[in-house]
Amino acid sequence: MRVAIYSGNIPSTTFIENLIKNISSSGIKVLLFGKKFREVKYNENVEILDTPDSGLELLFFIIKESVKSIFRNPAKYLKTLRKIFTGDRGFKNKLKELGMMLPIINNQPDIFHIQWGKTLQKNPYLFELLSCRFALSLRGAHINYSPLNDNALAESYRKYFPVIDGFHAVSEAISAEAQKYGADSKKIKVIYSGVSDEFRNVKAEIRSDDSGMLKIISIGRYHWKKGYHYALDAMKILIKNGQEFKYTIVAQGEVPEEILFMLDDDELKSRVELKSGMPHEMLMKELSESDMLILPSVEEGIANVVLESMALGIPVISTDCGGMNEAISDGIDGFIVKVRDPELLAEKITELSNMKTDIKEKIILNARNKIKEKFSNENLKKGFVDFYASILKA
């Protein structure tokens, strides 16, 4: 079986790289198309068919791939040219699209697995130029709120969802959202993210700090849906209540003006630290040195950082958004609070910080056991092997 994992970037995000690693280790041949940003080592079942970004290198690449395509299927090559060079996207953009498309046509997989929903809008001719089966992963923002703010994207979903052969949903909640745009429930398989053994094998220890300083962390990117301003409102309440703490936000992107404005408050500014995105290994070290992770989001699929935190033994407080209640059972292996409720978030932070050690240890153990049973790489690997097999049998 040959499966293309298409995100457009090589390497891709941590969870897509984890998918590549796991399905290739099962014996499936994995093809990677797109732009390569750096060298990355995979096992022998992974083949990289990257496209140069620009310049003479791209031009020579297109000539080479065009010759292959003309010899193999001249009619398909002419159809590809007609599809890509129609419209007013600009000649350079059309060349880049041709460079992206030709290696896919010349190396067609059995299944073309699209990782991001917006690809359907950006590259609609995939469905006309390829004769393979199509799978689509339903992930977070691309399903939960992007189509609500973009009518053209929503229309592309309504047009192409009915022709997708199989959908992978990261949660039951996101599966329900996708069905609003025409995804067939019978074709959707919920496969939860897998957490690497490197996290599960770390011994959970409750951090001890004689200073009484509570270390709180949030990790993500700067976007309104991440709800950081609600978290900062909760921190103001903690200050008012006399709680000693340090709140660290590790996030990618430009800091929003709203956050900077809130941090004009001297008391809050002295207790909040903003850190830029960092390599995953450093991020996990930052997380492991914290007392708790809070996820104040308004929308999520299932946040991978929450799963990694649970695996590391760091207690989690999350808002009840998206599929987060599929990962956390409130009071059993973490805590769930209402969305947009700083008072309740502050109350839960205080409750967790004052919790007896034996109760906290039980919650940590329950969280680690849930990761092992529900969010393991073994489950992910089996889930995708079965998912791909069902698509080919349909």
C-alpha cells in the first residue's frame, strides 16, 4: 500500500511527523510531497519527493518532471497544464503549482491523505488529475471556525467533502462539525493522537518549591481562540486573592495588542512571562518544570500539549471546548472548566495548588493511564492501518 501524507511542508508539524513515523513502521510505503525546509531522516518506507521553491532549480525540476509525465500519459499532462494555467493567479504562482503537482501525478499513491482542510480550496484540481482514493484529516481550526469566517472555504467543503473516500477526525466533536459541511458519518473514523513513549516513560513527580511560588504554563500560538486574555483575567483574580505565582505563556507569532495592553498592569506584568515558540525538546523541558498546564481556549480539537502534559505527569486545567472532554474526565485525570470564565479558572487553579499530595498523585496516575490506554502510538498505528484498508475496500 502506498499512501501520500500531504501537508505541503517537509518536515511537518509534530503530530503529522508522528503519523508518518508510525504508519511507515507498520510497513506502509509513505510518499511525502511539498517543499522541504530542512533535512530529516525517516525509515526506509518513507520516500521524499520534494519540489524546489523557486528559481532555475524549480524550472529545471519542472522540465524533468514534464518529460516523465509526457512519456507516461501525454493526455494527462496536457490536462494538468490546462487546469493549472487557467485563471489569474500569476505566472510564478502557476509555475510553483505545476512544480507541486507534477511529482504527484508521476508518483500516484493508492491513497492521497490530505492533512489540512484548506488544501481542498487551494488545490481543487487534485480531484480531477489524480485517480487514487482520497482521505482527509479533520483538524482543529480548519473545521471548527475557519469556514465560519470564510464563505468560500465553507463552499469548497460542501463541494468536495462528498467525494472524499474517508475522513480521519481527531475527536468526536470535530466529526460532528464536519458533518455540517456534508461529510458522510459512515466514512468518518475517529483516531486520537498518539503520545510518544518518551513522554510516557518519564516518571511523574510533583514539583516541590519551598518559595511557595506556583508555576503555571500555557503553550500554543497567539490567536483569539486560544483565550489567553481570559487566562490573564484569571491571573488578576489570583493576585487579588494573594496567590504567589509565575504564569508563563509560550506561544508562536506576534503578541496581540490586547495582551500587551493587559500587561501594562504592573502587578500582572511582574508575574507573567511571554516566551517565543521554541524547539519541541525545550518546550517539553519548560512544561516539565511547571506545576500545572492551563488551556484557556475557546476552540480546540484535542490539544496535543494537553496529552503530552498528562503523559509527563503535569496536572491540566482545560476549558470545555471542542474535544477536550474526550481527553479529560473532570476531577478524575484533570480538570474541566467553562469556556470564557476567568473566575472559575482562578478558583480551579487555587483548588489544584492547595490539593493534598496523595489526591494530586492519584489524578496524575489516572492521567498517565488514560494516555497509555486511549492515546498511545500503538492505537494510532492500528487505527490508521485499518482506516486505509477500509478506504481501499470501499
